[in-house]
Amino acid sequence: MTNHKTSTPDKPVIEYLHFAQGMNISGVSDTHELIFILTGQCEIVSDMFPSFRLLTDRFVFLSSGTHFHISFPEDCRMLIMRLDPFTTFYGFYTIKELYEALPEYTLPEKVELLTMNPLIRQFFDNLHTYIREGINHPTFHEIKIKELLLLVSKCYSKKKLCHFFRPALHSDSVFIEYILNNWKKTENLLHLQQDSGYNEVNFIKKFEDIFGTSPQKWLQAKKASTILDEITCTYKPFELLIKEYGFDSPEQFREYCLVNFNQTPECLRGE
């Protein structure tokens, strides 16, 4: 039997895959993953749930860090959407709202599966057509994931979504949401510590445990990636970006881009 590992950092955010009968895959998900079965079926074993069978038009959520093994008793076509482990976008519900809707947090006793309704199935048929036509930019992926999560929050009850996303709903998620909602307001994440409920030592430790780096290094990288996205994927005037991100002058903004991206803002935008 063929074995290979999925969920490596070089994998696309949205990916269509075909597996022949008898194949197996195994690994550790380094992102949150939504797995949709378009045709066929598979059997999934993980350290988060008892083993289960995923059939056509059903989908499941695997949280970041899940160890899994998937076998294919017949040919199977699936789509995987890899979500940022620190995403806060769950349609009309925030992580905090879903977390607080649970009577208490426990690991799932059984996997919660959802069934595609005609609206969601049509979404995937259209998505497949777009990707087949070469529309495959990361920004397009981000937009389609947000669209899907909005559809999911419209098509399924809050209680059902609580159980579906349960593996990712814990106190760390609330901490993550707090950081992501407020990081733009400060030049030093330690300024957020007072309102976080943690003292400085525990704040830094929790931050490093979750994000894998110091608050200041994370803030610098987050700011750079966000500015790059604003320059290359929007038409927002540079004057507005300079104001929003606290640069003192166009010259300072230009120097920042040269140091961090090796190009001027104009070159990055293709002007």
C-alpha cells in the first residue's frame, strides 16, 4: 500500500485530491483542516476521536496537531481546506461565542460530521470550476474560505457548530482571538497583558507556547505580512497605509519596504 504524509507547510490552502482504492495516508495536521468527501469514502483514525467512516457529501473538522491515519476502501475524491490555526472567522460566530456556548469544554466523545446541503454542494462545484480554470491565488483561497464559513454558519445551528468545531474551542482560542483582535492597536504586545487576565511572566509564557515565538518577534512578522498583503492585494492609498501603521513619513514607509521586502511600495504594487 502507498503511504504519504499530508498537511506539510508547502501544501496549498485549498486542494483537490484523488486517492485510489487501497491507499493510506497518515501524518499530523499543522493547520485546522476541513475535509470534504466529494465521491467515494474513507476511514479516519485519529487521537481526537474514535475511528469513523466519512462518506460522500459529508465533511469533518480536524484541529491543528491532530495525529491521523486515513485509509481508502474505494476510490475517493476529497477537498481539503487548510485554515490558519489562529483564524477567528467562523461565519457569524466568533471563537469566543462558540466557546461560551458550550456548557463546559471537554474533548469530543465522538466525531461530529456535517452533511452538505445543495447550497454547499453547489459552492464546491463552482470552486472546482474556478480552480480548474487557473484561479488559484492565495487571496482567492482566503475569500472562498470565508464564504464557506459564512454558508456553514447560515446552514447549521449554533449548537451543531459548537460540537463540530469543539476540538479547537478551548481557552487558548479565546487568548488567540484577543491577540488577533487587538495587535494593531499597540507597538508592544505586552501593553495588552493587563487586560488579558495574565501577569507579565505568564502572558509571555502562554504567548510563546501558542505562537512559537516572542510577542515582539510575532508582532514584527505579523505587521510585515499584513502590510505586504495590503500593498499587493488592495488598492488602498499609500498615504492611508502610512497613517494606519504608524509611519512618520512616506520616506520611512519606503525604507521599511526596502528593508523587509527588498522593493519599494510602488514596485510591490506594480506601478
